[in-house]
Amino acid sequence: MPNSGQTNDEWWVNDQTPDNPYGKSEDYESFLDYLGALPRSLTPEIAAEPLRINVSELNDHPEYKAAAIGALEMWASVTPLKFEIVDDAPFDSATDWMEVVSPELGEEDDGSAYSSNRYVSIGQRFHDTEPNKTDIGGYVFDSFIHEFGHEFGLNHPGLYNYSGPGGVQINYLNNATWTYDRQQYSVMSYFDGIDVGETSRWSASTPLMADIEAVIRRFFSTVDENGVRTYQHIELNTGDNVYGFGSTQYGYQLTSSGMQHDIGFAIHDTGGTDTIDFSGSTAGTILDLRAGQFSSVNGHSNNVSIFAGHNADATDYYVENGIGSRFEDILIGNDGANTLDGRGGGDRMAGNGGDDIYFVDSWEDIVREETNDGNDTVILLSRHLKIRKIANVENIIYADESTAQPGDGGGGTPPSVGDNTMTSMLFGTDGNDTLDGGAGDDTIFGRGGDDLIIGGRDSLASRDVNNTIDVEDLEDQTESDDGNDTLYGGGGNDTILGGQGNDILDGGDGDDTLSGQDGVDIFRGGAGLDTVDFSKESPFQLLVNLATNVASGGTASGDTFYSIENLIGSDDRIDRFIGTAAANHFWGQGGGDYFNGGGGNDVLDGGNDGDILYGEAGNDTIVGGAGQDYLDGGSGIDTVVYAGSPDGVTIDLANGTASGGDGDGPVQIVGRGAAIRHDMLVGFENAIGSSFDDHLIGNALANELSGGTGDDTLTGSGGADRLNGGAGSDTADYADATSGVRLSLTGGRSGGDTYVSIENLAGSGFNDRLIGNSAANVLTGQGGNDRIDGGGGDDTLLGDFAYQGDAPPRPGMGTGYTTLGPDATNNSIAAAFDISNNFSLTADPDIFDSTTVLHTTVNATGNGQGGYYKIDLAAGTVITIDIDGIADPNVHDSWVRLLDSAGNIVAQNDDGGGDPGSASNRDSSLVFVAQETGTYYILEGSWSPTAPGDGWAEAVPAGSTYELNVSVEFPPAPAQPGVAGSDTLNGGAGSDLLDGGLAADTLTGGEGEDSFRFSTELGSGNVDWIRDFGVIDDTILLDNLIFESVGADGALALGAFYGSAAGVAHDADDRIIYDTDSGILSYDADGAGDLAAIQYAQLSRNLNLSASDFIIV
């Protein structure tokens, strides 16, 4: 439909730059480069002659044959490629350039569509639930254009490939690299209008703008040594052509109904006097005659374009005339002499340069011309017509009302619905009934109670809708002979299943669930909160617009809705739901869904995969679920929810991100490397975490942050926030405060915030006052000179920053390269080859960012068993594993796995089809974020057609060589607010742990059995005063990362402690030295050796200290 440019003050500009809130690349040149870089055998020399295409295998399927030939004709209509069709002899590789086949039902590949150098296959079972699938606009016709595109050297314009039902789902948010990766630009893209948030879908009847450019660059241009590209002169469609309604050009005919209502095309026209005719459009249009621009017709967006070619004379690409619809249109001319006819409605017309002619038939029409832009003429179709605005037009002519206008719209009549002969009427009781109408036309009344009403048997139809790999083991379709049913639920919460046929489902009172399934259905929810369930529909994309009462996609097409509040989508396809002013609940389940809540307090739940959810007006609750999501609360007080995340999340409302668990999406390939993409958050005031350890960060507004179960950290930031920790040991954190804070857990409010279930406090980077309560608290001062009082309970008081514990493992440095021959024995976990200490930053063209990211390479030769490689990883480390350089891909189809220390699979990949560092789709790669610190194992195996189950074989064929590239990226160090200061820690009652951190701190344990920990680098400025150390009750803890020579964890050895009035070591075993006269406590790394002792604490004098007062941790 016309975009926002229709009402924009500068409507004549027609800015069609795609919206890009998702951070996709806007580099069109790199998009074109990647699109046109698929390895194929076609060369410029071969492409200069007609290509012989053998379609003899399609002779038994004339509709497939016609679709294949038609698709080739469309390629020839927009590129210089030419074809010679061969159908009277079997394929001969010596004379024929490509073979086109369609496997029969029951044969291998009967349900798939794919191409493989000089071979295109689309099976008879492919998309077999769609009527007219081989017609222009049908999925098979569109797929032939797509698969031929692969043979002409075109990639999918992103690193993705459909993996069949149940496989990894592909969606725009998670998988697109460029904002141009959409079917507006390329037939090679997986993403149509529904995928990118438009309200309709259309199919391309021709290759599109980017496809044309990529093919011409690859085969019909040259680049000299200076990088200057020279294009061949191209002549196509040089006659006087009409495109659109009334067109006689194959593939360019638009209609007001039927298949060709929902098509789009690119025009590559280099001569003649041409016309774009939108006269029969079913909605207002944008008609732009400028080369390189997009037009919109039949309620779709940007579905017609004019290719901007490279001939020396730019006027070659002029389309001269444009005809609008009976609705409000925008018509924009080019610099040639244009005739613009808006037809009915209040139209806006801008001719730009040249001597333009405008037909005006409404006082609402606007004509706009720039000064000195030619000798322009307005023809008024009525002598009584006065229009509001004409600018810079030289001539006005009044024509008779019968003046003929060019063009004539097309039309169509919706197909009628046939009658069934059998009817029945069933009445339920006031109880909970199950009523099954069976076959025929049924009228069923549920009456009272919670009823299950079934109009007929359900269809189990399920077919692949995408097009690149085999679809195996699908259920046979169970045909249902049920008819057109009328189903009434009555009172109660009913479940009504329509089955096949055109059904009316009326829930009546109560909260009802209605499932229409096949046919054109009418849903009436009645009173209550009612739901239409599309989870049993055939697996097509769904568009349901409750605001306009429109539905399309598979068996949902044509459905209408009354008093319906809620929608349930499909499990593995994109659902496009648009809500109303009521409170809607949309549940997408699987697939990358796109929801607009509209007004009302909505609940939007995307489910799995990457979703785009807009709450819009109202107080909305939004759940992205798994995958990278784009979540926008809109206006109102909105809440983002991660309660179902399988791991802890970090939700940052200030920066608009969520990461970890459901906040993480799949890997986004960048160059030859990869990055994890995260959820993007806009317009939220509140957040709910997971059942694990979360970090929730607010913004400058008044936020409500709810951690749920787990040990959570809540940072309110600005505003009067409500911090609800939930179950677990939770912390209110003020690390981002701009001045010192005074916080207390003794009341329900502190620092301007309200606390619920908060056990711990963390201060700012300045001088803070922290007070605990009677529970066990962890009070952390962070930076500044802090005063911390534990109060009752067994508290942990940290003067500076949170205790980091043992240092995480990091790879050791080495040459970065290893060679393992066929005699290597790394064929099990026990014998795994350890790569942990052989990383480098050596420049390597096969490794992304090789000079900044640590990497290691193993050149290995298979010995008939799996190859195991050991590596130690810290939690949060990103590991990239890439198998490249397989010597013979036909022998070794790589399958790489990552195992945890127990041998469990944590990540795997058998598909490296788009890996930029690879020349073969038999290579494989994966990226994984380590969730736990520990030992992991890389296992290289293979896929084998003879292996049981999924084809995994723990074997690399003997003699097969491959290259294992591994790179690691560490998580950023935790931010530490402020600079460590001299803190005062008072434990109070209870058994407390006190750790002053850096600087000179004052520690008072108070009552109970207290522990004083020393865990930071020693030095003259880091000496703590323990005011009340009690030999009987208290303990000093020594971190072995600081006190490296004191021994293993546990009790200090008897001989490692020495106390005397001299305060110095007396033999080589002494490590902890106590000066009884001064109370100085020191660490001597070599006892009586040459190294000087370092003081780290001040105690009272003459304490009866012994080794038993110290524990190594």
C-alpha cells in the first residue's frame, strides 16, 4: 500500500529507503557483491551465447514445463541472457548447458526445490497444497526464477539456507545481514513483505532490481586494472510496451483479483513509448516513472520497479506514461516527456523535467512542477472543474467530459462456493459436551457448559514452503469430506474446530477457542475473551489483521473476525498479527513473528525464533522468547518479560538491550567471523527476569524491576524505582549513581527506591553508607571511602568490589599452528589433542580479525575415526570453530560438534553452506558462548548417507585432510565503579565475612564468629586494621592467588606461621609473620630468604595467634 510518503509534505520525493531499526548493514555495494558471488560454471563467454536448457524431463508435467520456460523468459526480459529450449532429447552435458527436472511422487527430492551446478530440480510434492502453484505468482513459478538465479551465480543475500520443517528457522531479524535482503530487491531473498513488517505479501514475476544488476555486473561488464567497471550496451523491450493492467507482456499483467493481483516485477525497458497502467488497482497507488525507483499497486508496497541501467544515454530507461487508479494516487514523472493520468480520487502528480501532460478529473487533484522544467499541460476533463493547486504549468486545456483516457483496468470475479448435499443439526446439553458433525454441512449448537465442537475431521496437510533441501517422512495428507458448517458454542468456555469447508464458528458467551482450519471461515467470538487458533493451519505464513478484518496465508486466506481478541500462530512459520484498540493476546509459538498490538493493554508473546513485536499504545506486556528479538513497548507503561528464559539474562532498559538466555540470538556472520546478536529493547518501563541469576538495569524513568527466582542484581538507575528481587539472594545495585548513596535494608524504601525481597546492597563509586538488617546480607561498598554496617545476621561486608574468586582459564600463547598426521591418536576424549596453549595473533587470511582475536589452527589428516580436541574455556567466552579446506568434499562432508566435560553435545553444525572462508558447502562452522567455566572438547566427524538416524558418523575418512580453525573472544571484565577507598566495615551481630579490598580499611567483626578475608594485591597502601580480632572465634582467610606460596587450600601448615617480638621469619618455611610487640601481620614469600616481608594487616598486640587462625582459600 502507499507508504508514509503519500501524506508527507514532500510526497513527490517518494523516499523508499527501508526502515532499519535493527542495525542491518546499509552498504548496497557489499550487498550486490555478495549477491552475485555464488560459485557456478557460467562464464561471460558462455553467457554471450544462448544457453541450451533441456526440459525434456518435464514433458510429462506440462504445467511445470510451462512454468520453467516462463521463468526463463522472465530472466531474458530483464537481462541479456538468452535461452534455447530443448525438449525432444535427453540431457546431453556436452551440448546442453542445464537440465531441469521434477521428481515424481515417491522419488527422492519429490518435495524439494534446489539447484546444483547446471541442474535445477523442483519436485511434484513441493508446495503441493497451493492451487495454481505453477501459474505466474505461484510458488513453483517463483521458485523456478529463484533456482535459475542460483545457476546464474546469485547467492541468497545472507548466510542462510532453509533446513526443512523442524530445522533452524530463518527470519529477517536473526538472519539478514543487509537491510536490502528483502524481496523488494531480490528474488533470491527469503524475506517478503510479511517478514519485514508490511501488511501484505506479493510474489515476483521477474527477477528484481538487485538480481538484474548482479547478473549484468558478473557477465556483461568488465573491470580494468584500475578497478573501473565498463558495462556493455544493452537493448531490451524496445517497443511501445504497457506494464500492468491491460499489458500484453508475459509476466507483467496485473489483475484486480486472482494470482496476478499479488505479483510484482521489475521493468528493464530501453526504448519505445511505454506506459505503466495501474488503472485497475484495488487500492491507492504510488506510480514512480523514475529509473531506480519503486512503485506500489494493488495494496502492496514497492512491488513494481524500473531498473536503472548503464547505457550511455540515460533516456533509454525512460518509461513515459503513467495511469493511476480510481483511488488516491501519487504519480511521479521522470525527466522525459510524461503523460500522467490520475484517474479517479484525489491524486497528486509531479512531472519533474520534460514537457509533461496531466489529466485532471477531480478538484482534489494536485499538480506540481518545478520552475523551468519544460512546457507542461494540464487537461481538465470537465469544464466545471476547479482544482486546488497547480504549480508551474504553462498550458491548461478544458476537454469534453467524454474525452478518452488511455488504459483500461482489469477485473475478476471471486470463485463461487459449491453446495454440499448433506446437512445436519446437532444440539448439546447444558453440560460439557463433545459434538462431532462429521461429513456434510452441519449446524451445531453447544448450549451451556464447556463444549468441544468439531465440524469435521481435521486436515493433516503439511508441506514444505521453502525451497532448497529435501523434505522427508512427511505425513500423507488425510483428506476430509466435511462441508460448510455452522458451529455455535453457546455459554461456557468452548473449543470449536471447523475442519475443512467454509465454516461459521460462533463461540457465544465465555472465553472460547476457535480453530477454522481449511476453508474460508467466519469467527464470531461473542462475549468473553476469545481466541482464534491457527496452530493447526497448513504451514504457510499467516497475516491476520484484526483491525481491518483481513487474513491471508494458507488455509487462513479469506477468514474474517468478529469480537476476537486473541490469536495463536503457527509453530514454525512467520505470523503477522495486527491488533485493535482492545486488549489483545498474541502468541506466535515458533517462527520469526511480527506483531503490532495496536491500542489496549496487550500481551505479545513471540515464542521461539527472532520476533519483531510492537506494543504501540496501552500498557503492554511483551515476551520475545528465544532468538534475537526486536521489542518495542510503544507508549504507555510497558513490561518486557524473560520469565521463561532457560538461563539468566541481563536486561538493560537504558541501553535497550537484553543478553544471555532468551536475550541471545543466533550467530550473525561478520566477514569471516561471527558475533552473537542480542535482543533490542525500545520504550519499556518495567522488566521481569528469569528463574536464574539476572541483572536488570532500569532507565531514567520510574521502573519496576522484578528478578524472579535466582540471585539477581537490580540497578534502578534514575527515577523512583521499585526493585523486587523475588526468591533468592538479590542485590540492589547503585554502581551507576553519580554521587554517594545512603542505603538501608531496615525499611522498605531507600535511596528513593522501594525494596521488595532485597537482601544485599552494592554502593556507588563514591563515599557511601550501607546498613544491613537482621538477615544475612552482602554489602559491597564498591569505589570510595565507604562505611558499612552489617547489623544482625551472618553478613558479608566487602569494602570495594565483588570478590572475583579464581582467575578464569585463558588460552596460552604459542605458534598458533599444529599438524597432525594420519597416525595421530586423538580419537577419544581421553586421548584428545589439547589446543589450549597454542594460540597466537598471527595474521591469517582464513581467520576473521586474526591479528586481534586469539586463534589456533590444526592441519589434520583423518584416520577413519573422529578427531577430538581439548580446550579450557571461561564462562562467557565466545568460541568460533571453523572446518575449512577439506581436500575432497565428496568423501568428507564435515560435521563438527562441541562437547562439555561429560561428553554432552552443547553445539553442533553440519552445514557450512555460506561460510565465507570456505569454498565448499561440505565444510562446517559454529559459534558458541560458554555458559560454564570448564573443559570442552571439539569433535570433528562427518555426515554419511549410510549412517543411522540423522547421518552422524564419528569418523573422518582415512587420508582426508582438513583444517580446524579455532578462535576465542573473552567476555569484558566486569565494570568497577569508582576507585577503591579506605572503608569502615562493621559486622555487628552474627558470623560475618569482612573483606576490605584495596586501600587501608578498618574492619570490626562485632559479635559472632567472624572471618577477615585478604584477596587484593598487597602493598604499603593496602594495610587493613582489624580492630577486634578474637583468637577463639575469628578467622583470617588468605586468597591463594595473592598469597601464592602459603600452600594449598585449607588450613595453614603449622610451620608456615611464626610469631615473635622481632616480627621476622626464622626459617625457610615461615610465610605468615606476626609481630607480637606491634601487632603487625605480614606475608613473607620465601621465609628467611632474601625477599622482604609485606605487611597486610594491623592487629592488637600480644594475641595468642597460631596457624589454626588462618585458612587458605
